[in-house]
Amino acid sequence: MEKFYKILQKKFFPLPPPQPGPLPIITISREMGSGGKSTANLIASLLGKPWTVYDHELIDKIAKNKQLEEKLAQSVDPKKFPLLDIIIAKTFGKRFPHLSGYQRHLVKVMTLVGLKGYTIILGRGGNFLFPQALNIRMICQLDQRIVWQMTYENISRSDAIKRIEESDAERKNFVHSLFNHNHCKAYHYDLVIRTGSNITVEDATNIIIDLAKRKFKI
């Protein structure tokens, strides 16, 4: 009889599809020269395994390598796979089929990265895919960004300014073309941190870790 009721429930009262919950994900959107990458790596180092940083180079590399993508998929809990389509549908709706083939593939890889959990997604508009993640934006005064680029990249001031301008334009265009949002607007994030003389990378790291521990109960 119990089996009969289960069959009836499945047919006439199907359970709702699983909803994306507070997966342990941190996304960091950042301006070049704000220390976002250093912060992401320091967070992963201090939180320890299995936390992993996925920057745009690694995400693009996975998207272009079938073996790496299969390895990523194997690291995801099979029970979470139904969430992939749910997250994409909630984010893009009817826009998704109109994206380029590479964009659709890149989005699926990014979604798998998030579903893996214990993930720090650096850039690539990760906060728009995972609004329930801990979403951080890191900015910095232009003069400080220039000085840091000159120092760490060992380049001239003019080259540093050029790199920053090109990076700002590329990141803005990428996010807008994929998610149709302006990633500079503060309300897309849980917290905006302005690094500089008053707030260092170490300070930003400690703030984010404290928030992550409370949000994800880790």
C-alpha cells in the first residue's frame, strides 16, 4: 500500500525540483590593481582544502578541455546536477539559447564550478549566476591601482594606466554581454571593499573569511 501511495504521489503530486541553497561559494568581482586575486588566493590558503580558486584563466581552460571538464563534473555531487538547469534558467531565462555556443558552454562550466562547492570564483560575473553566494566587490582608488601595477608588474606609469583602462573596459563588456548587467553597481554584492592604505589585502581577507564562516557555518 505504501508503494502504491508513492506511485500516486509521483504521478499526481510530484515533488518540486530542488532549489539552489546556500552553497559554500564566494565570488569576488574586482578592479585590476585592487588586490582581488591575492585576496582570493589568501582566503583559499587560510580556509584550506577543499576551497579552490577559479579565476578566468582556469575557467576558460576547463571550458576548452573536455578531460578537465569531465574531471570537474565528477567532483560534483550527482544530486546537485538538476540545479544546473535551474540556475541557468533563473539567470538567463529565454536569453540563454540566443547566447553564442561558447558563451553557453562557458556558463555551464561556471555553474559546475559553483555546484562543486567550497569554491572561490574570481571575476567572470559569478555573482550573477550565484546570487545566494557570498558576493564581494573589490575596488581601489585609481592612483593606488596605478602604483600597485607599476610595482608588481615592473612597468611604467603609462603602461599601468593603459592596462587598467583596457582591463576595466574588457571586464565591463564581458559581464554586460553575458549577463546584461553593469558589474560596477554596488547592489549586486553583499559587500564592497575599497582596498588601499586603510584596508589591506590581509584586512579584506579577514573580513571575507569571517562573513563566510558565519554564512556557511564552517
